[in-house]
Amino acid sequence: LGIEANTQRAFEMALPYNMFHWGFSAWTLYALVGIPMCYHFYIRKNKGLSLSAIISEITGIKQNGVIGRLVDVMFIFICFGGLSITLGVSVPLVSQVLSAVLGIAPSFMMNIVLILIISVVYSLSSYIGIQKGMAMISNMNTKLAIAFCIGIMLLGPGLFIMANTTNALGLMLQNFVQMSLYTDPIGQTGFPQSWTIFYWLYWITYAPFTGIFIAKVSKGRTLRSVVINTIVSGSTGCFFFFGVISSLSLDRQLRGLVDMVGMLGEGKDTVAIIEVLRTLPLSGVFMLVFCTVSVLFLATTLDGAAFTMASTATPGLKENEEPHPMHRLFWCIALALVPLTLIFIRANLNTIKTAAIITGVPIIILMIIMIVGWIKWMVQDFESSSMKESRM
């Protein structure tokens, strides 16, 4: 935003940008897929919980035709692209944090072991099913993540974290429109293109399978409830988590305990995270909890992806029906190969960003079709009466 580096304003705007990138814009993109999918599946009672099913109902093309199959193949490709970004960054991070705790050197073999552990967890969860498997792991991990953040606030700079998070939320809301439309035509630093637009494409790669997953778990809710829970609850969770973690990092930078700016400038992202965690009392415990939370978050993300990909590949899925467990297990195994490949070729962040751009652009067209079709359905269903709540 044209702010001079290392000034008070620069430090103040650091956390607001995190909140902006991971807040309302991201979760709105998920809702833009989830809401039309909910309407298609529960209110219109159309068969099939897949992109080709809803596109077929909107446009009239044959779901089993060439275009319908192409849409489903594109969806699966997009899922792999989005997950390659997350896993390509996350697995080496967890590996290095764990290595720091155990006092051993990180290695390719450790990455493989981590991926295998994650794969076993989410494969078992997927095989058991959403209610018994993923719901249990997600609930447990959410509580663990909240406990992790509360622990940092109690043993770390709690007052600074609360003050900075509150201040950052205000600055993010105040500058939301400017940050959303910022293209930096004068300074031409490339920041909005490399980060803001990258993040939007990143969220778009996740939008299809997140939207389908939202639809699957939203039976019985109103459209209003789905919108509020998706956008407000999702954003609030990210604001809380980033508020604690980013404020801790900022405090360590300002007090001279960890040179976060220098390390990030040299590309030592993981080392910076480890050094910040080391400044806490019981740092070993915090690192282990950090690794556990990360592994479980990755497991539930992959579980959700495997479920939605299996749903997409199951023709005519009915309202109360779930894909066959062995079908979900197949996609679990297939998804495990993605991070192994990225780590094996030592893909850097620029390579991973390219994956997001390539996979994110095509889905924009499908999202526009879904939104236009959903609006037309709403007009058709409610044009003769005043708008009323529709329960799914």
C-alpha cells in the first residue's frame, strides 16, 4: 500500500493483510459454490452431488456427455492442484519443526513417514465416514488448536496479542475495499499480483470441493444459516488463529528476540517459525502440539477432498447416500501421491503458485455458470410470492 518498510505503519498493517487474505473474501468464494450446490441438491431435489450434475441441470447439457465428463475431470484436476499447494508447503514445515524437537536432521524419508501417517489417519477417517470419522477428528483438533492459541496467550505476550488483534481487525475492515482493488500501478512492486491474486486463485482451487462438502453437511439448515456459518464462522476462526500466531511473531520481531523480517527475506520461512516457538516456555510441548494440529488439519482436509472426489465420481448420488468406502479409500491413496511428487522434485513456492494459477482459472467460468443458474432458479421458485426461508 505504498507504506515504507520497518515503520510503525508497516508493522501495524502486517496482521490486517493476513486477515484480509484469509478472511471474508476466501470464505465468500466457498459460499458461492456451496449455496448453489445446496439449492440444487436439497431444494430442487436434483440428483448428483458433483459439478457436472449442477452444470447439467442449469445448462441442459448431458451429465454423461463429453462436456459433463470434462467438467468432472477438471474438478478432480483442480482438487489435486489445490492440495498440491497446501501439502507441498505444509509437510516440509511439520517435518522441520518435528526435527527441531527431536534434535535430528530433516530428511526426505521423514517427509515420507509424515505423509504416510497423515494418509493412514485420513484414510481410516474416510473409510469410517463423515459423522464417525471426520467429525470426531475435526472436533478434537479444533479444541486442540484453540488450546494451543490460549496457551500462547497465557505464557506469551497475551496483552499485546489482544491489543494487536483488535487493532488489526479495525484496520482490515477500514482498508478492505482498498486492499481488494489494490493493483499498485505506480510502485509496481508486484505484491498484489504475487500474493492477493495468488490467494484468490488458491481459494478458488479449494472452492469446488469445499462447496460440495458444505452442501453435504448442510442438510436441514436454512440458506441464511449456511451463508452465515460459512463466511462469518470461517473468517472468525482465521482471525483468531492469525491474531494469536502473527501477533506473537510480531512481538518477537519488535523486541529483537527473533529476526523474522531477515529470515523471511532470506527464504528461511520454516526456521523463522521454529525460532518463534522456541521463545515460549515449554517450547518443546508447543512444537509437538503444533505438529499434531497441523497433521490433523491436513488429514481432515484430505478426508474432505477424498469424499467430494468420490461423490463426483459416483453417478446419481442420492440425498442420504454416501460414496462407497472403498471408493473414498481409492482417492485417499491417490491424493497421498501428490505431496510425495512435489517433495521429491523439491518444488519451491513459485512452482506451487503456478499450480494454483493453472488450476484456479478454469473453475471461475464454472462458478459464474453456477451463480447465474442459481439466481434463475430462485427467480423461478419465488417470483409469484415474497421471498421466504427455504430449509434444506
